[in-house]
Amino acid sequence: MPQFTLGIEEEYQIIDPVTRNLIVDPHNIINEGAKLFPEQVKLEMHRAIVEVTTNVCRDIHEARAEITQMRRVIIELAQKENLKIAASASHPFALWEDQAITDHPRYKQVVEELQDAARSNLIYGLHVHVGVPSREIGVYLMNQVRYFLPHIFALSTNSPFWQGRNTGYKSYRTKVFDKFPRTGIPDAFSSISEFDDYVNLLIKTNCIDNAKKIWWDIRVHPFYQTIEFRICDIPMRIDETIAIAALIQALVAKIYRLRQRNISFRTYNRALINENKWRAARYGIEGKLIDFGKEEEVPTKALIYEFLNFVEDVVDDLGSRSELYYILKMLETGTGADRQLAVFEKTKDLVKVVDYVIDETQIGI
């Protein structure tokens, strides 16, 4: 099999330790981080977001080492400025109207075009890149793995609160992001040529200036030879990030291996997959997803056990068995959303929830 290299991007909240709200004042975390890791610590649209990216990693162990180091450095840089870092896909009570937009031409352009949809996009995600042999194979793999996106997403759910309210969703982040164009589950494409024709038409008609403004839950990356999984909330713990990244890598490897044997996983249409995505956003791993082969509802946890069995024969080749084992713990202890809700149920205090997330963000680094 190909190596299926990995790249991980995480987005963190920058917290005022007194108010536990998102920071609104200028800070030097990104500038100082960029001095240590050029091109790996980046601005985002809102000042209260810092994004970190790994280099291209040969395997999950290298990915763990890199993202752990990045998270540790950002936490240390924040401490020097008397600030805190939290890994949650939404802040429990921050108001997007109060947040400062980063002064950058790209973000000014996005805000000018999308207006309040952009200003309110105060959310934090996890993106995982998997290297593929070619862009043509990348489109094939993208088509095939779409069915599993809700299963992966359910494991990552970590945004139950929004502007001081319990939203009733395990991931409200995805509801916020739905306001953007070109988001969600993509259609299937018959070839890379069909995909490129689609992109070129959007550019020609002034919908986008480049394919980075296609913000689907999974995409063939416009500049790297990867497929990029974008559906996940940022998890609280490093172990959760690594377990999810390992599962994504194993899925790509499994589908590729089936292709080498002239076996295809069934390609389901976008409308059906969206039904499962909604269920994952609403209930996380505590609900049910639809098994479209059986045409019946099945507990999400049972489907994730089946998912682990599905990728079993590629795990040792990838060297990721111990990382995937952590998913079993996630199924027992709950996702970040489940744990945030448990803290709130016990304390009735969203400040305590923020403190919990800050503490969890540091575990394992």
C-alpha cells in the first residue's frame, strides 16, 4: 500500500483567565508561535482563534509527536501572556458580536462577501489530511469514504453550548457553519476531470477565486495531493485527536485496499448521508444512525464497533492499533460534548465548563 501520510490542523480558543470569555484584546501568541514554527502557526478570521498545523507526517506516531508539541507550545506562549487555551468547537457563552475580526485582506474579503454568516462563524475544528497516490484516486476515495463521515463526526462532537445556551446538539458548530456556501457532504464525482470542471466553472462565474473556498466536509485539496477531512469538531484531548486521525487514515487505506482487489464500497447519495450527519450532530455517539444496507436504525456505538472491525486488516500495516484502541475508551467515557454537558449538569455553571475544557486541553501534552 502507499504510505498514506498524515497532516493535522487544530484550532484553539484563546481565553481570558479572569472572565473565562474569549480574548478580545490583541495578543502575540500567533506572532511568537510563527517565529518558532514558520507556516505552522496561523491567523484565523477571529482574533480569538489560533490554528496550528503539522508538517507532513509519515505515520500516526510522528503525527502525535508533532501535534502534541504544537499544542504544548501554544499553551506555553499563552501562559506567558497570562492567557489560557481551550480545545472546544464552540465557546459556552461568548457572543460572536463582541469578537474582533483579524485585520487581513483575505478575511476582509470573506466578511465583505458573506457578512454576518462570516462574523458569526466563531467555531473551532479539526482537519485531517491523508496523502493519496494521485488526485484521480483522491476523488475515488472521497466518493467512497463519504458514507463514514457521520460516524467519524459523531466521535468528535464537542460543541453543545452556544451564546450561553444548551443548544440540544452535541455539535452546534456544524449548524453555525451551515450558513456558509459550499459546505456539508459533497456530491460524488465520476472523475478528477469532472471535479476540476466544477471548480473551473465556479471560478469563471466569480463564485470563488480558488478551490480553497470549497469548504466541504471532505475535499480533494486544491494545492496538496491529499484528501482533507473537515467534518470534525476540535476534540478536547490529544488522545482523541490522534484516535480520530488514525481512524481516518485506516479508512482511506481500507478503501484503497478494496480498490486494489477490484472491490468497491457502495457509493451512497448525499441526501442519505446527510440524514446520518444530522443525527450525529444532534445526538453524538448516544443516538442512532441509519444502516442503509439493512435499511434500519442502529445504535451509533454499534456501528462504530463495526467500523473498527471493517478497518481491522490494515491497522497493523499502518502501526496504529494502540491509537485506535483509544476509541473504545471514547465510547465508554463519552465525547467532549458529553463530558461538557455532564459538568454543566453537575454545576449549572458555564464558567466551570470552560475551566474543565482548559484542564482537558492540557491532558497528554
